[in-house]
Amino acid sequence: MIAVTGANGLLGSRIVRTLLDQKHAVVAVIRKGADTSLLRDVISAIEVRHADVLDVYEIDESFRNVDTV
């Protein structure tokens, strides 16, 4: 499983799509309340986890069972 931080942004959402095209399981790590409109068409194909990069506990939890970030 691959985690993409900032997956809801322009670059992150493109990376998510590329990984999905390559048949990878994807975890999208985004901030709580962030706009996910750029992921609208793929949201059902990914796992969304909420974390603030400044919160070590949240980041640690969001990377659970992830092989690659």
C-alpha cells in the first residue's frame, strides 16, 4: 500500500491517479476538512486518512500498514 501526502492537491491527485492506473492500493493522507474535489472521481478507489503533518501521532497512525510514502 502506498500513501500519498497532500493527495487532495493538484500534484498529489495526479500521483494518486498514476498509482491507481498502475494497480497500486493507495492511501490519501489529507488534513481534516480539506477540499477533496480533485479526488472526486477516484474517491471510491482509495482509502482516505486524515492527518496534520505537525501532529506526530496522527502521521504515525495514517502510515499504519503502509509500505511506501
